Amino acid sequence: MQSTSTSREVSDWPVVSQPTSLLEKYLAVRRTSLHLCAPLTVEDHSLQPMPDASPAKWHLAHTTWFFETFVLSSYLQDYPPFRGEFRHLFNSYYNAVGDRPLRALRHILSRPSLHEAHAYRDYVDEAMVRLLADDVPSDALDLITLGVNHEQQHQELIVTDVKNGLWTNPLRPGYRTASDGHEASTVAKVLPLEWCRFQDGIYSVGFAGQGFSFDNEGPPHEVYLQPFRVASRLTTNAEYLEFMLDGGYGKPELWLSDGWDCVRNNQWSAPLYWEQRDGDWWHYTIEGMKPLAMNEPVCHVSYYEADAFARWAGARLATEFEWEVAARSCAVEGNLMETGRLHPQAIKTAGTLAQMYGDVWEWTGSAYLPYPNFKPAAGAVGEYNGKFMCNQMVLRGGSCATPLSHIRVSYRNFFPPHVRWQFMGIRIANGN
Ligand SMILES: [Fe+2]
């Protein structure tokens, strides 16, 4: 860790997998956000390298704002807000709550200070503990659970936004040093890709279990799938490099029209964070620049690149329902945030369906659309997912920065097709 980090260091990774109560889960998730920010300097907390990314300080305050605005203001009697102006200042996109500062200008909020953002968190935490000490109406419990899951989403964004911000610095400083005891990939060989086959049929998809899910995961419904096969593992850096060396970025026939425009306009010739040094490929990681490990999953590619690679490989991307059906045969485990690696990892054994959870979010070939009879949640939080169902693609499976207790088989992430700064990768699929 850097010597100039803030005093709020948390030595052990907070365990959130098996909480015994909502309060325990709430507190563990809140600690985890601070844990992720512990290696950052005060200055790092204000980095906003592009409009899509937000400063870590903003994430810390905005996740707190969610509990204050949607829970405490309605359900804790006589609750005085920490500072009234924060209702406007830390609103992200909720039109029902009111106006807010421009997203691209979140970095200008030098005041409130980081110290005050931490005080805001403490203030709201104390009030949440008081609220949860009594009987809480079920709609409030639902909002608190949503807030906990919301904060977990922002935890992943803290990692990816900080990574992008530090990479923008010409010195390419790491978020942490390599000596923090996190095991690097030890398998040097690229293990063979095999195909896992699935029969055609009518399958149930969507969330149908107990516990929390986002509104966009339902209602559960049936879909008919043609026979299909999915790759047993993620696409590796070695395979992606082969595509690059074959002139993949220069062959218009491999690209969607928008993708080709995107490649040309942005002069893309490799995934985000890749850099050639003296003829060798390096990439920027959470621990700074490292030689590219050929057996690791390729990461930080757009939907356009994933789609073009799949076409070059004589394959395609799985639809989100093919992915979901395939993932049902796998346990929800893998290289998720709790491993502490915050970097995708090579598989250790070949042959079985692997890496479905963790490592990288897998681009699917499915547009982000509502399921049949989808109804957004009631109230302002109805703006959470539904209003983004246009011009985005679905990603599945979570990444190395997704908390284990946050991901599930029906989980739908979504991003516009040009986006690369999340931990995004490729698994190819095909018809049988
Ligand atoms: Fe948010």
C-alpha cells in the first residue's frame, strides 16, 4: 500500500458472504467500500479521468446518499439530514428526486472534503443502526436491501474507475503494489478450449428464487433455445493477440458498422490498457504495468471487439439466455472480489465449463431489453434499471471486482457497446 494512503485502512477483507442479519450485511458492505479505498491517497479520491467514471469520494458519498434519501428520510422519525444540499449534490440520475450536478463534473467537488464525506458515512451509519434496532416495515427493508446491493455495484465501480484514473497518469502508478500477498497467475500454459453442448428446448430463465434480485431479472419466463455450445473457458490474451496479429482490427468484414466506426474514430488496435514495449506486450493492471500473461482471460474489450473476435474465430457470442442455461450447471464461485486479486486469472484445469462467475463480465449477443411483463419497482427507485433499456448490451457472470454475495445466475449487467473500462471479456459460443 502507498505510504500516503488515508488513515482509514481496514486490515482484513470484510466477510459479507454469510451475514446473519440485514444490519450485519449492511455494516460489512459499508466497511468493504472503505477497504477498497484504503490504498488511495486523498488526491486519488478525486480522480475522474472521463465522464463515465466517477471519483472514489463521490462513490462513497453517493452510496450514503442512497440510504439517506430513500430510507432514513422516509422511515426514521425526525431524521435530520447530514447536510440538506447533499440531496441534490450526490444524486446520480433520479429525476424523481430532482436536479443534480453534471455527471462529467463530479471531480470539481473538492468540497465537501474527503474527511467530510467520511463523516457523512458515519452519520448515516449511526442512523441506520438506530433504524434497524427497531421493527422496520417490509418496504423499508426492501429499500435497505436494494441500497446494500447498490453499494456493492459501486464497489466494483470504485475499482474500475480508480484503475482508469491511475492509468491516465503517465507514470502508470498501481492502485497497490505487487507485494501485498495476492497470488499471481501461476499457470503459464494456455489450456485447450473445449465445447460444452446444450440441447434445444424450452428453458425457464430469469430470477425465480428466494431473496433479493433486481427488477430487471424478472419476471421469470420461458424461452425456446436452438441447440448451442459454449466455450469451456474464456478467450485468452494469446487468442486475442492472434486475432490482432492476423490484422483483425483492419478487416472491416469482421466488424459491425458501428464497431468499425468506433475502431477508426478511436484508432483502436488493441484492448484498453495494452501497450507495446520493445516489441513485447504489456498491460496496465491494478498493480501497475505488467507483461501480458498469455494464459489469462482477455479483458477490457468492448462489445464491438468481442463480436469481431468471435466472428474471426468462426463463432459468435452466446445470447444471455444461452449463458444463463449453461451457467446453471456451475456453482456460484470463482475469482470474485473476495479473492483480493482484482485481476482475471488463468484456469488451472481444462475440460469442464469454467470461469462462468468472476474474472470478467462476459459480453452476450443480447440487447438489454425488458423481459415479458416487466414492471419497474414502485417509486423513485423504479428509475434504477428500466429507463436504461435502450442501446446497451447485456453482460453476465460478474468479474474479479464483483462481490460474491452480489452475483447470481440471473444477474444482468449492461453497458453500451463501445465501453471498455469495466472488467469485460469474451466467451465464444456457436450453434451445435
Ligand atoms: Fe448509484
